[in-house]
Amino acid sequence: MKKFLFILISLCILFLAGVYIFIPGKLEISKVDYAFCNINGASRTIHNSHAWWKWWPDADSIKHDNKTDSVWYYYNGYTYHLNEKLYDAIDIQIKNKQTDVESNIQLFRMNYDSVAIQWKCNLSTGMNPVTKILKYREAKKIRDNMAIILSGLVSFLNNKENIYGINLHIVMSKDTTMVATKSVTTAYPTTSEIYNLIDDLKKYIKSNDAQENNFPMLNVRKLENSEFETMVAIPTNKQLKGNGNIFFSRFVPWKVLTAEVHGGNSTVEEALRQMKLYMFDYQVTAMAIPFQSLVTDRSKEPDTLKWITNIYVPVP
């Protein structure tokens, strides 16, 4: 009997010693993953907690606090809340009924089009051996959650359309000759004003026995005096001299960054803004002004949701 007790006590001592040796007072929980995107786009994505639902594994488990304009996300027994935005990083509170820890997601630039994402936190285990074991098991659960959540974020970031909202790609331009005209207005040009200019070009092209080679092109630029300069152009099958306000323009065949946009003027303007962000992120230089190709005849389609516009900018 004494021998049995001695063995039992020895095993308990060894067990407790193992607990204190192998489970430290503070556990570091860390998970690293990699995404093929620019670090600026990744940073904007993690900073915008109101849009985390786009890549969160359980998009339906979200609570929005209207008073503080903050968002809480839920996953597998824990809530996650953006506490602070940092440079290429964020602090996230991870919480359940028993645990409340601060974690950090940090982005590291690997290349101009790739990024490493590290999510880490520390979990205190205390001195009680039972608590240590329970906290060790909880640390594993927190890390497993991190892995799944990061996997959703990486899948989202790997698709540039998710980051910029448009499918940006590069094609070779085909149109080389065109006729164009300009006008200045005190307000953003109406659809009627734009198509009056387009109709003038169409009549001029037809009167010179030429043909239109592509959709009308549009660029609207705000001037320093708050007026708007509108330029429209139509590619033609041959060179035309121009007449009065109508002038010849040549477009050298070159690479263009482009995307197809569905919606009205505000949607197109947002797409152009996102195109500029993409060019800034990837250090792409514009070789000429951006322009819109009006696929839909807006003068005949009143529903702006049905408008299709291709946006272009020549690039090196």
C-alpha cells in the first residue's frame, strides 16, 4: 500500500512538474499566412472593420453598435473587435466569458505584390495547474480560430477585384485615329450635354464618309475655377482634318489598364478612384489622361444601373 501511494505521489509530482515546465506563465499564440497582393491594399482591407464581413468565416454573426459606430464579429465562441488602427497593423480584442486578450495583426511587405500576415497575442495561464491546462487548451482553440479567419482574409486578398472593387487588367489599345471636341460647363455635364457633343462628332464623321470604329470616349476634368471641361472623342477608320470645334487626335497603340463598370456616374467615378489607388499601390505611371468608353448609349437608357462603361488609362 505504501509503495502504491509512493508511486501515485511521485506521478502527481512528475505531472505537476511537467505542467509547470512545459506550460509557461504566459503563452504566445501566433499564426502567419501569406497573400499575393500589395501591402497598401491589404492594410486598407484590415483597417476597414465595417467590411470584414466580406472575408469573415461567419459573415452572419456580426453586431453593430450604432452609438459608437463599432462592429463586433463572432466566431467559434469568441468575439473580435478592432481596437486600434496602426501603420500596416491593427490591434484586435479577442473575448469570451472567461477570457479577454489583446491581439495584433501585422503586415510585412515581401515584394511589391506579396505580403506576410502575422496574428499574435499572449495568454496568461496563472499558477494553478488546472488553470494552466485549461488555458493551454484554450490557446490552441484561439490559434485554430486565427488560422481559419486568416485563411478567409488571404483568399479575399488574393483576388485584386475584392480589394479594388473592379476587375483591372491590361490590354493593348487598337484605336489610333479619332475626332474629338471639348466644352466647358459650370456644373458636371448632364447626359444630354455629353450626347450633344457626341452627336456633333457622329454627324461630322458621317459627312466625311468615315466610319466609327468604337464606342464614344469621355473625359470630364474639374478646372481650378470649379468649372468642368468635357472632352468626347470617337475613334474613326481614317484620319479626318477636323472642323471648327472638332479636331483630329491620334492615339498611339499602347498598353492600357482597363476595367468594365456597371452603374451611373458615381459608380464610374469610384471605379476611377480605385484605379488610381491600384496605380499608386503598384507604382504604375499614367502615360495619358484616363477616359471612359461609353458602351451603353446613355441618352437612350434612363436606368443608370444598366449602364456599361469601360474605363481606361494608358500605362507603360
